[in-house]
Amino acid sequence: MQLKLTDNTLYNIDILDSPVWRKLQQGFKHLQHIDIPYKPWDNPLYFKNTKKHQQLVERIFSSAIKLGFNLDKEQLINKYQSYYNEIHEIYEKNYDGNPEWMIFHECIHELEKDEKNITESLVYVDWREKANLLQTQFTWEMHQYQSTRYNRGDVFVEWNELGKKPYRYWSDKEPENVDRVLELCKPWINLKPVLTISLEDHDELLKDSINSLDFNLWWKQYSDAFCKKYNVPYYNLEQQCGVVKIGTLSDVDNFAYSCMHGAYPKNIKL
């Protein structure tokens, strides 16, 4: 696979063959004919050097107006997680396929990252609603190809559901209610052709923000009901944090340089 940026630089992605890649391949054959609908937060290396929080507040406020309602800008500016939870539920209850709802949803999660001071060295290649019909099923057996570790230059696919992982639900201080947990929390169900490119070595289970001991104690009270609903044998942090590597990006140093200076993914070619 070849990835082209808006500065016309080209980068090869050496594909790692696996059943996961083979299920995704047909979708990418279609997507190579469609330009990538870039959003600023797809390239955190550049976006973090701008007035990120201000831009996110203005963008989600604008989305809400387009969708027919108003938000409390003061609560957005002051980074109240309880308010982010509230407006996330507005999204859940009203999402109707309108692409503006997707922008609204993405902005919520970017604001949450900003509130928690989460920094990323990841670049996203996401066709959003243009790829909806190309997603396929992520089966339980595919978890065997997961790893919580990835290295600089790795290209992978990951959980991408319209909900929250249990760990995220807990860390966001969502309601202590089993019905709400089962409504909002999702395992990895859909395999979507969304690529993530890592620009640093990383282990999801070792990052400072992970509090596995307290989470595991909390999760015990909900895990049985969750596993029964989704027909999975168990669902621990390894499943929640794992990604599936599909390839390695060549010339990662020049790729990172281009991204830091504002270039972003334009299209792919198989």
C-alpha cells in the first residue's frame, strides 16, 4: 500500500498478512479511489501546536447549531467532564446518520483528551461515513492478533465503535448503573478500514494514565453482564487496549516531518 500526503510525498506501507488484513483489503481497494476527508485532529502532531482547545470548542458549538440545538460554551471552555458525558448522551440519542453528528462526536472525545492532558503521536487515516458500507465483522478469534504494544512506524487498526470502552466509561466517571454501562460500553464489534500510524514506541498498558488495579476492582461488578450481552468469554484490559498491526510505514522520519509542518494524508493506493 502507498500513502500520499498533501505535500505530494509518498510513503510505502509494507503489509503484514493476516486474516484481519485479508478482511480489510477489499474495502481499501474501493477507498483508494476516494480522497481522505481530513479533520485537524487526525494529525495531532500539527494540531497540538495550534489553539487546540479553542478550535474544538468553536467546532463543536458550530456543529450543535447546525444540528438544531445550543451548547453551554462556558462548560466547554472550562473542561467539565460531566458536561462532556451529558452531551455524549445527546449524540447517542439523536444520531441519525448525518455526518455532522460524527464531527460532533469526534469533538467530544478530543475535548476529553484535552481535559485529561492526553497527548498522542498518532496520525489517523479515516474515511468516516464514506467507509461505512465497507466495514466488516471483528470476531472474537481476531483478538489473538492484538497487541497492546506498537512501535514507531507501525500501522494498525483498532477498536472504533460508537460508544465507549469500559475503561473509558470508568475514567470518565459515567453513571454507576449497569443499564447505562451495557448501553454505552461496547466490545470490538466492527472491523473498520481506519488506519492509525504510530510515531513513537508505545505500550497501552504501561502509559501513566492507566490505573489497572482500581479499574479491575470496578469492572468486576459489571463484566459478567457485559460478557453475557455480547457473547464474549471475558473482556479485560488486554482486549480493550490491544490493536492489530497491519503493516509498517517506510521513511517514518520524513513522514513525521511532513506531518509536523501541516501535511496530512490525501489518498492511498494498493
